[in-house]
Amino acid sequence: MKYFIKTYGCQMNHSDSERIAGVLELANYKKSVEEIDADLVVINMCSVREAAVNRISGNFHKYKKYKISNSNFKTVITGCILPTDKNKFDKLFDLVIDIKEIEQLPERLKNCHSKKDCHSEFSSESSFDNDLTVPMSPEPVIDEMKKYKGQSQKILNQVQDDKNYCYSECSDSEMKSHDTMPKKSKSFVKTQDNDINDYFSINPQYESKITAYVPIMTGCNNFCSYCVVPYTRGREKSRPVDEILDEITNLVKNGYKEIILLGQNVNSYKPDGNTDFPKLLRLINNVPGDFWIRFLTSHPKDISEELIKTVAQCKKCTEHIHLALQSGDDEILEKMNRKYSAKHFLALTKMIRKNILNVSITTDIIIGFPGETEKQFQNTSKIMKEVKFDMVYINKYSPRTGTVSAKMNDDVSWKEKKRREDVLNTILEKTALENNQEYIGKTIDVLIEKKDKSYAYGKTRSFKNVKISYSCYPDLVEGISKRKKTVKVGKFSKIKITQANAWGLEGKVKK
Ligand code: SF4
């Protein structure tokens, strides 16, 4: 049987897909290069944007055709799925499975294959109540929910009455047994730790032989008003230190050069009373071998001076901090439930630059959040100019059903959002170019990621793309020159930077 995994969304989802592949390979499934040749298509879903959900539903007719030509063909959907979307997907896919239960996938498929039409197993009855989309830790957003009158009083009462229970996207009938028809069940179930521990211990099939994503935690307790992650991934859960160190030690032994630690908010890493994220970084830094450590993502309300000093002191930690600003206006930040001010963010970036030499700082910004006035937008432009980001991932706001902000009036027109995006892109282009020009003439370490007949490509410690011309250096191309090759894919090289533009650097091998 051949499988094909289609991944949407962030690095966390890509890391999840490596674990899905690990589970399937262990069950003797083989990877298919093309979707059309697969007997099993697994969609690893991102719910952050409503458009992605609609696109998946809209494209489904393709799988209907595959089913006609291949009677064994099955479809599975997993990843970040809201309870309300799960109802929709139950009707379309053969199997909807919680990512935390993914190690059960082969067993669930076996049951699915033994039925004539397993599709009906899920389509006849829903395990979820369409209207109940409440956060798993209600306290931080109860006020917002009241303010925006987004949820019924009934739900608020349930949440406030019993804070030990959470809303789960997985029905209790599914949690107990997977070989029976899901029944209408209680919407509130106790948080389960076992599933996530099983998930963490899966051996992944890494996509790359150079860079490995290593999840250190999952879930989020922050409840930003526009975000579905706490609803789809649940509360924060940290992975045990030993497991992380074992995985990284093995990766480094197998030649991996770049370890990217993943979590929705790595600053909250707390697997036990003794370990926090700075301590974890120090332990990883002590793993023998020549490799770089990166991490994603940090929340500005939690990032500490201790963490920044640790990054500065640990040789293997790279000089790149991604810190999501989202808005430079305090009122908008409050509506977003971000729990920091623009002033605090600015102070953090100054502290980071003071401690980490040659650091690059990247961020995410949402423009056109409900009610964002021109003046509030100007506050974002102002902070962007002041911080001089190396890269900004700009998102035009669009409401996501099930979140608190979806109940607010999305009153900034798409045209205006586009104009604001263009303004920010112009600022970014200027600051990124200025930052990159600082590299010209310097010789720096670059991790070579790939080569073609014309160039080698790699990344700096500060997460800059570097294009290395080989026209003057025929020794970069296998078979062309008898000279000893000076750059190898998967190795570090000393590269002299010769040119810079806003989006990257160009260089040559240091002789
Ligand atoms: S910190 Fe906010 S934006 Fe990030 S995952 Fe958590 S809720 Fe979503």
C-alpha cells in the first residue's frame, strides 16, 4: 500500500507529517511520490485560515474519482481541526483522526478497510455539537466572549462551572474505542495526557537529511482572540527532556546540522519542576557534535532576559529570534488578547540586540484587524521602522469561525488591507536591505542546503538565504573540475559575502 501526505500550515504541521509518515512506514506502507498513485491520502490540516478549510472541502471531487479507479483508495484528515469543521470532514473523508492519536492510524485504517464503505461510519452521525466552540482554558477569554457576545450564556455557564474540563475535538467514545460507531457524547471530556506522550515517542521519517524539526511541546494557553490553535491543539504539553535529548543525539550522530525546536510558545516549556526552556537549551548545547540550534516560536509576553542571555552564551544557538509583534498599537494588542504593549515589545528587541551580536529579528504582523484605524496602523508602521526587522510575515486579517475576533466587525476593507500591506512591505524592504548590506565583505558560516548546476544555496546562522555563485568556482560542481570540492551539501562552509538585496545574500567560497 502506498501513502501520500499533503501538509498545510506551519512547521509544526510539517513536523507532524514526519511523524505520520513514521507511523505508516512502520506499518509497511510505502511513500508515493505522486498523489494519484497512492492508496491512501492523508491531509494534514491547518485551520488557521478559513480559506484552507473551504479549499479542502472544495477539492474533494478529485478523491471521488480516485475511489472509482482504485477500490482500495482511502482518505484521512488530521492536524489542526476545529470541532465544527470536523463535522464537515466526517462527511467527506473516510477517517478523521486527532493528531495526538496518530499512532493508532494503521489500526483505525484496518477497521476502516474491513468495512464495505467505511465512509458511512462517520457520516451518519456527528459526535460534536456544532455550536460548542469554547476554549480549553476559558479564563483568559471569558471577558472577551462576554464583551463580544460571541457565545451563548449556556456555554459560558458550563465553562465557568467546571474549569477542570475542557472541550475536546475528540469525543469520549472515540477515545475509549475506535472500532465502534461514534455516539453522541458529552462535549466536555477530561484532558488526556497519554495520547500526547504516545505522539511524542513516535519515530519520525525526517524529510530532510540536514535539518530536523524536533517538537518540544504542543498546544497553547494564550488564546489570542483571532487564533484557533488553543481550540484545535489544546492546552500546552511539554515533552520530557530525556526524550528530546535522545532524539537530538541520534540526529547529530546521523549527520544532522540544524535542529529546529518547535512549540507554539517555547518559552512556556516546563516538563517538570526543574527544567525550563533556557535549561533545555543549555542541555542541548552540551550534546556533542557540530550543529546549530534554532527555535520557534516565542511569545513577547513570556520571553525572558535569561533566555536571551542563554542564546548569547550557547555557541550552538544561532543568532535569530522570531518574535511575533502582530500590531504596534496597544488598543489593537488588547483586542487581540496579546497581553503586552508596543513599548514592552520595543524594549525586548533592544535587550535582544544588546545581548546577541549580529542577531536578526523576524516577526509576524496582522493588518486590518477589526476596528484598526489609520492612526493605529501608523503605530505599527512606526514600530516597524524603529525595530528594523530582517523579515516580516504580513497577514491581512480574515475572520476565522470559532474565534473571539470572528464576532467582531471586520470593518477594514480588503482594498485598504492591501494598501496597508504595501506600506509595510516598503518599510521592510528598506530595513532588510540595510541589515543585509552589513554582511558585505564579511566571511561567515553557511550551512549548504542544495546545489544545482549554477549555484550552491545555504543559510547563515542568522537565517539569511545565501546564493553562492559557482561560475568563478567550478570546483563546486561535481564532475566539472578536478579541483577539490570546497562546498558540500549538508556541511558548513566559510563564505565571503559579496552582494546583498532585501531578501538575501550572495557570496563566494573563502579561499
Ligand atoms: S500564542 Fe496566540 S497566536 Fe500563537 S498559537 Fe497561541 S493563541 Fe495562537
